[in-house]
Amino acid sequence: MKIIVTGGAGFLGSHLCDKLIEKGNRVICLDNLLTGNMDNIAHLQNSPNFEFAQVDTSEGLPQDLDFDQIYHLASPASPNQNNPRSYIALPFDTMQVNTFGTWSLCEEALVRGAKFLFASTSEIYGNPLEHPQKESYNGNVSPTGPRSVYDEAKRFGETITAAFVRYNNLDARIARIFNTYGPRMAQDGRVVIEFITAALANKPFPVFGDGKQTRSFCYVSDLVDGLIAVMEKGAKGEVYNLGNPQEFTILELAETVKKLVNSTSEITSVERLPTDDPARRCPDIQKAKEMLNWEPKVNLEEGLKKLLVYLQTIPKS
Ligand code: NAD
Ligand code: UDP
């Protein structure tokens, strides 16, 4: 199979490229390196089954590409307002790639008779009033708040994908990804990498608000298996939550990281909770379990240990 991965030089995209190649596919990785990094795919450059092109997928695809599937992962993904790689710092790029980009990739997939997967997010549930979140929940999202450039762009990306299925019979599906962590995460301000970095340096944990907000953290290998299951086994037009349903407060995450790193860092609130930061988030993954036979295998401590080993062994540039 010839498979396009947009955002393939990013954190999730690079692991997806690895797994697709391992399964015997040919991968075309398209990335404009806005938040991604060539280091993430350096090990693939000599593979005969890997091709990279520096392309802005908001503007569609390079001409004359032949392919059977598109995984559309390209998009900034961090909400951290203090970080230049966040979608808050890159609002127009974020809106463009998830809307214009999704639209033109759906058109290209349709012309080629290819399958399409849109990488959506738990953020489409906003600050959820239903808990845990099922795919049938429509969310509680501010259309104008600071996170709206991402949340609403992803929501419209889902609308575009659903419309291509409904009106043009495109063979597409949507994965709603919940917080994922692991090797190759960028220093883009997301909580797991911020806490581990602080713990390793014995600096205070940068907790926002009272730390009682919750998240559910999925290890990257589980998530990649989930994406492939959505593409291969998911039904046309369906939406699937992908994430680990174990829920932790941010303070519990800090305590776990502190213990694993054996750090002397203080766990302390450094600033108030950012506007529209969801109070609780946890996926209901019953649908993926039943329809895809998928569920995460790696628990938080195991996953954090793997990430720590990676961080302690990568060469410092
Ligand atoms: P990432 O920033 O590491 O990867 C995104 C990649 O997309 C980067 O390599 C970036 O350079 C590329 N990109 C951005 N705009 C582009 C454009 N216009 N053209 C081509 N490439 C472009 O982030 P990630 O965590 O790997 O996220 C990947 C996808 O998964 C995103 O769509 C994100 O919204 C979604 N997602 C991730 C998480 C998570 O926890 N990691 C959670 C929910 C959703
Ligand atoms: N957070 C924090 N300190 C940080 C980064 C994040 O306390 O340095 C909190 C953030 O306010 C949120 C949670 O951790 O409640 C998860 O944040 P992240 O940026 O990883 O992603 P989100 O789930 O909000 O999209």
C-alpha cells in the first residue's frame, strides 16, 4: 500500500510512519516542519519504502502523487500560550491546515479512490459537560476563545470529512485523539514533557491553576495502533475516540513523575488556569474496543518510564 502521512515529521506522525513501514507499506511523509523536526524521521531516510517532501498541506498535495490512503495529522497541537510552537502562537496556520487542508486532501482522496483519516482531537468536546466523553457527545466549545482556533478548526475539519462521506461517498473516518505522550514529543509546552523536564532539572513543576483538572494519558505506541485500526477496521463515516481511559489529576501526574525521576522538584502552582482549559477529560473507548478490537496496553507509569529512558539516552544537540 502507498500511504501519505501529513505531519509525518511530528511526534505522532513519525511513529505512524515507522509502524506503517514495519507493516510493509510505502510511506510518503509530507510536512512543512512548522512544529515538526527532521530528526524525528532521520532513521527512515535510507529506507526504500520512505519518501519525504517539505510541503504545506494547507495548499493540497504535490502533483502526480499516487497513493491508496491518507492519514491527515498535520497541525500544531499544543495549547500552551507560553510556547512559540503552540496553536495559540500559530492561529492562522492551525485554522488553515485543519480546514482548507482537510478540504483539499478529501478532494484528492476522492479523485484517487483513496481512504482518508482525519486526526481530530478530544478538544472538540471543549470543556465537557458529559463525563467520560462518548463519541455521541457534541461538546461545549467557545467559538471565539483562545483555544477556538484549534477546537473549531478541528470541528470544521470533522464537518468537512463527514460531508465528503455523506455527499460524495468518500471512504473516510475520524479519530478523536486524547492526550498522548512518548519519545520524540517536542518541547512545545504540553504537560508531560514540561513536568519531566522540570523534574530532571530539579526545578519546580509548572502547575497551572490548582492542579485538580484531569487528563487521561495514552502512550504513543497504543495510539498509533489505534490510528491504524481506525483506518483498516473502522467503518466509513464513523468517529472513534482513541485514548487511555485512566484519569489523573494534574497533581497526580506531577507526583508520579516526581517519584519516577526521584526528583526534589516542588509541586507548585505557577500561574492561573488558562482560559477555557477543560476541567475534566477522559475518553469513553467502548466503541473502539467493540468495533476495532483496540484498547491501550501501556499504563502511565510504564509509559513514563519508557519516555524517561528515551530522554536519558538521546544525544544532546
Ligand atoms: P506535532 O506538532 O509533533 O506534529 C504535527 C506535525 O504537523 C509537525 O511535524 C508539523 O510540522 C506538521 N504541520 C503543521 N502544519 C502543517 C502544514 N500546513 N503542512 C504540513 N505539515 C504541517 O504534533 P502531534 O502531537 O504529533 O499531533 C499530530 C496530530 O494529532 C495533530 O493533528 C494533532 O491535532 C493531533 N492530536 C495530537 C494529540 C497529542 O496528544 N499528541 C492529541 C489530540 C490530537
Ligand atoms: N499544564 C500545566 N503545566 C504545564 C502545561 C500544562 O499545569 O506546564 C496543565 C494544563 O493547564 C492542562 C493540562 O496540564 O490542564 C494538560 O495540558 P496540555 O498542554 O498537555 O494539553 P491539553 O490537554 O490542555 O490540550
